[in-house]
Amino acid sequence: MDVLEHDLKEFGFGVDPFNPGHRRPLHMVGGLSRDELKQQVIQACPRVPGVYGMLDRSGHLIYVGKSKSLRSRLLSYFSAASEDEKGGRIIESARAIQWETQPSEFAALLREHQLIRLFAPRWNVQGVPKRQQPIYLCLGRDSVPHFYLSRKIPTDPLAMQGPFYGSKRMRVAVEILNQLFKLRDCSSQQVFQFSEQLSLFEMDHRPGCLRLEIGTCLGPCAAACTRNEYDEQVGLAKAFLQGLDQQPIDALQARFDQAMANYQYELASRLHRSIKAISYVQRKLSMLAKARTKYNFIYSVPGYDGCHNWYLIHCGEVIEVASAPKNPEGYQQLKPTLKTWHATLESESQFGHGPFSYSIGTVAPWFRKHPEQLDRTFRPKQAGRKYRQRV
């Protein structure tokens, strides 16, 4: 199959969950050579924000990117300076380029992130060192929760934060966290029985490992704790994930100081490694907690083409998007949505994880880099005044 022999409709990016208006048009150009492809871009690609995708000969999407100026970004792939770089290698593999304009740079960032998660193009994910690949710290799995790592956002964690980076460091962190909170880390095939579940007949409930004996697990596999005792530790672990508890660092530091005082340098070295891993997690959790507390509002973003969008951002995540009203009728139609948005922002939840939980990775860096954009934010109760100022 040759991508150039097929209709454009066979390709595309699919539905944009962050676009409240009409589906944005998709444009595609192709060429048998690098120069031919470049000329097609020069002739057809506009200097506006958007996302683009590189397709190989078979029509497979091999790379997704974004830019506030599509034409400038795409032409940069054909420059002599990029020939030996990643961009040059991508364009050598490309037979066609497709792009979808977006009303703003912010919209393009959201769409790019969504497309990479959806398609996982090989040039976006392959060759990236594992230490640079995102990973999520989760609490949950089965009825006896514990800390674990996941490359993808799980569907039903008890609690979750991320993304983090550095799989080796995070594996150390998870091991230490399960020990500090005395949570299990054994296989889900392990049979668990709490002390209040003991039968009338005496049974020998032997632990599946040494962690109960050395005091780093409550031993739910050996009926060594009650369900309430285990749940209390899970609650503390959840508070830690929410950035509300510094107990793990304090406990490790105390053990490190004691080891140094007793000249136990080998133990102190291991504890120092653990402290470094947990400190990274705690710093990241603190940053996420601040973002979830700080970014709760409607963000008004004008578009170059008149597509003005209002983004509901709650706990640092994009929750929903609506077209900004252009007239009194449009504002009246939007009022029920604004009422729902008000309820969302006033809810007790401060930890997010909505339908686009990954969007905090776009929202938080965006406002750190562009703090002036906070002037374009407002609460739902201010929507009427903001709307009238616009019209």
C-alpha cells in the first residue's frame, strides 16, 4: 500500500475532545521525494497554530508534533541543520504530512498530548530512554492496596499521581514506600486473611516473606493485622500521595542519623539512596499539590480564527471546553453549563483525576511559562462580565 494512492479520508487524527465547535479541517500533502514534499508544504501550509503528523509509505502515523506556526515548524525539518538530527531522520521516513490547525498554541498543546497518548507514534515513543518516559505512582490493586508503578494511567486506582520520570529511581521509591507504610508488595495471587476473619479451627497462617518478621509489613497474608489497622496505613499512604504527609522523609532521615551515629556506614549508604528517591517523589507531589490547589478556574483563550474557547480547569486539569458566547442568546444557552462548572469548582475534591487527568502535564507548565495568562482566568460567577467585555 502507498499512502499517496489513497483518499485523505482514510487517514486523520480522529475526534478532538478539546474542540467544542465544528470539526477542524485536516490537510494532507505528499511527495515521492524530500524536495517534492517540501514544495507541497510551502504551497499549502499556513503560519498558524496546529498539530501535524508524519506518515510513512504505508500510511502509518510515525510522528506527531505541534507548533504555534505550522509552516515554519514543518519547513525546519527540511533544513540542512536538521539532516543529522532526529528531525532529519523523521522526514526521511515520511511520505506524507498531515496537519490540523488549532485556534491557539494552548489548544495545539492539548491536542498534541492527546494524540501521542492515542496513537503512540514510534518516533514519539521509541528510542526515548526509560528514564525520560513518564511513569505513574499508584495506590491500589485488589482489596489489599499497595504502592505500584504504571506506564499508563490505570482505570481504577485508589489514588494516583504523576507523571514521574526515572524508572529505576521510582522502583526504589515504591519499594521504600511500601516498607515505610507497612503495605504488602506481594503477588495478587497471594491469599489474604485479616485477624478478625480467623475461623473457629486453628490454622497456621505463615507469612509469604520476611517482611512481617522484620517489621516492614503488617502481614495481611498471615492474619497478623485487622482490616481497620491495614486501612489506617492505606489512609496515611493516600495522604502522602496527595502531598499532605512528610512522614516518610522524616522517618528515613531519623534512621539515617541513627546509623551515622552508630558508625553503620553501609546501612547509612542504603538509607541515603532511599532518601534521594523519596525526596524526588515528595518534591514532585508538592508541585502537583500546589498546581491542583492553584489552577481552578475558567481560562479564556482567543483563537486566531475567531474560535474563542473557555476551558474549565479544575485541580490543574482540563475538565471541559465550551465555545465562548458571541451574543446574548449564546450566553443564555451556556448558563446551565456555567452552573455545572461552578459546582465542579466548589466541590470538595482537590485531587483531580478527571477524564483528562494527563492534561495537568500541559496546564501546569503552561502557566509557569506564561504567568501573564492567569489574567485571562475567572470564576464562573464572573462569566457574564467577561462575556460583555468581549462583545
